[in-house]
Amino acid sequence: MAVTPPRFHRLAVRDVARETAQAVSIAFDVPPALADDYAFAPGQYLTLRTTLDGEEVRRSYSICAGLDDGELRVAVKQVDQGAFSTWVNTTLQAGDTIEVMTPTGRFGLGASSPAGGVYVAFAAGSGITPVLSILKTLLRREPSSQVFLFYGNRTSHDILFNEDLTDLKDRHLERLSVLHVLSREEQDLPILNGRLDGAKVRALLTAMVPAATIDHAFVCGPASMIDDVVATLGELGLSSDRIHVERFVSGEGGRPKRAPVAVAPDAPAAHTAVLILDGKRREVPVAAGEAIVDAAIRNGMDLPFACKGGMCATCRAKVVEGAVTMDVNYSLEPWELAAGFVLTCQSHPTTARVVVDYDQV
Ligand SMILES: Cc1cc2nc3c(=O)[nH]c(=O)nc-3n(C[C@H](O)[C@H](O)[C@H](O)COP(=O)(O)OP(=O)(O)OC[C@H]3O[C@@H](n4cnc5c(N)ncnc54)[C@H](O)[C@@H]3O)c2cc1C
Ligand code: FES
């Protein structure tokens, strides 16, 4: 099936709200003419683009608004020495404009959510942002669903959207349980002290919600927490198609440090990539060792991409002729790989010619 690939528009910032000492949330004004382009599914993210110190910087941020909140809002937690997150937390203001890519990402429920299902979510730190959007929407739109949130932070001061979560809990007392697990603040219940590691996840589920009753689990946080939670859910018998994961950081921690391979202007093309985008075909020479996205950028083509680290899948496309090999893949699922989808920021052609279609879903 063909779709419109994501694209940037310049949007005005309507509101910047301080959420914690380290994080702000930002709401955008979406002009009525672009309302359809920015319609989102809970769990999706926006990629923001600006120029810092003369260099283009693009970063992805999950939408924290629920489908019925009537706004487009993301939250940005400042990371130590983080270029973009520091700029957002210290400089960006209401009234500024910034380039915002239309929503992308497949973290969330998809079409398979059962009516009245049991959902559990494990989030840590800023990993709450897509989870909050999913929870708000579930609680509002699936009146018989049961939701458990296990949210890890260092201290209660670090809890993002604490008020929203309390408010949600008050409104859905019988359907939503929120358990804060804190690593640097003692709580009355010993089970809530520590980190969301495998042992903690096992203990919490045993006490609160037997794994056999869970329909879907959502996991978002640091890489080690994700790996622990996913492994434990698997050990407890939850099948992988019911475990939904969003990674903000690569397996190497943070964003990937790999730079594009240097290509001399007169270097011969080792491969030819035919790239189909918006129904148009364009031929791009790809040098030995070069990733398809890098070759396209080098040749002046504007392709969808964001993290360039195999995490976000903004650069996802389908190989319809020829073959590629990928360096890493933190986001495509087995069925997508089997169907020929690849992350073009990680893909190197292994045949003289490849045809890659960005318009396929
Ligand atoms: C799909 C997706 C959704 C995301 N959603 C959100 C969100 O909702 N809220 C949010 O705050 N962030 C989110 N992120 C992370 C965000 O895109 C940036 O990576 C983050 O803000 C850091 O960017 P920076 O430019 O400030 O740091 P950089 O200048 O890129 O990195 C500076 C240093 O921080 C390390 N670092 C980078 N990112 C992280 C991180 N997330 N945690 C710890 N260390 C890091 C780097 O390795 C480096 O050492 C998401 C990422 C992805 C891929
Ligand atoms: S740009 Fe994020 S996976 Fe390729």
C-alpha cells in the first residue's frame, strides 16, 4: 500500500511548559490546512529540525498528548551535554517557529487492541511520553480496559507528568494503577524501591497482574531497562507480538556516533540506488561502504530520516529489486524484514542496482 512519506513544515510554538527541573513540554500551533498531516496515532513521535552553530540538527520526540486532548505536544528532557535538548530547555519559547516533521513511528496499539483488554506499561524517565499518550487514549476510548503503569525514576522530583498521572488515576480509579518505582528515594512499600530490572518486574507483576492475563505490554526507557523488561515478560510467557517497544537511544547508549563514510567527489559509484519517493523515481550513485540515506543526502535528495541510528524507522522503505545489508536494526519487526522493509540509514547495497520504495507501508 502506498502512503505519503513524512515531511517537514514550519510550525509556531504555542506553549512551552516547564514540567520538571530537567524537562519542558512544547505544544505546536497546527494550521487548519495541515490538520490532517499532523493527525497522529498514540505512541507516534515528531522529528524537530533546526540549525545550531551552523549545523542542521534533527531529533525525535514522542507525542505526549492523548488523541482527545486537542493539541500536538511533545516533552523534551535535557540530557547532559545534549545539543538539542539543552537548546529546547533553555532557549525555545512560545511564538518561535521550528520545522516539525509529520508524525511517524509504529509504537502503540495498532489495530489489534482487544475491547476490555489488560494493558501494562513500563516506562522510565522521559520514556513516559509515548506511554502517556497511549494510556490517556486507552482510558478514554476503551471504557472496559484495565491499565497498569510501572514508572521508574530516581526521585519523586524527576517524575514527568506527575500531576497528569495523578489526575488520570483519580478519574479512572478502578481501571488505572500507577506505581512509581524510585531508585534514590525511599518509599513505604519496599517493592517500589529500586530500578525496573528483571527481578523488580517479576515481583511487581506477581503482586499486581499475572502475566497470563496481559493482552499488551508497552516498554519505553533506557536500553538496559528495555532489555530487562522484555526478557522478563518473555520468560513469563508473553509472546513477542504483544510486547511493544520504543527506543530513544541506540544499543551503544545515546545517539550513534558513526559519521557518514567520506566519499571523494570523483569516487566511482559502486552501486546504483533507484529511490522511489512520492511516486517519483530518482537514481543515486552509492559509494562502497556508504549507506543509502547518506548517498541520497550527498546527491542533494531530501529523504525522510531522523536518528540515523536504526532506532526510529523514519527512513524505512521497501527493497523491491536487488538486495542490501543493514548495520543495525533496533526498530523493524521480523514481519517487516521478511516483507523486504529496511532502514535505509543502515542499508548498504550488495547488488549493483537496488530499487527502494519509500511510498510502501
Ligand atoms: C523515536 C524516538 C523518540 C524519542 N522521544 C523522546 C521524548 O519523548 N523525550 C525526550 O526527551 N527524548 C526523546 N528521544 C531522544 C531525543 O531524540 C534525543 O536523542 C535527546 O533529546 C538527546 O538529544 P541531544 O541533541 O540533546 O543530545 P546529543 O547532543 O545528541 O547527545 C549528547 C550526549 O547525550 C547522550 N544521549 C543522547 N540521547 C540521550 C538520551 N535520550 N538519554 C541519555 N543520554 C543521551 C549522547 O550519547 C551524548 O553523549 C527520542 C528518540 C527517539 C529515537
Ligand atoms: S533514521 Fe532513524 S532508523 Fe534510520
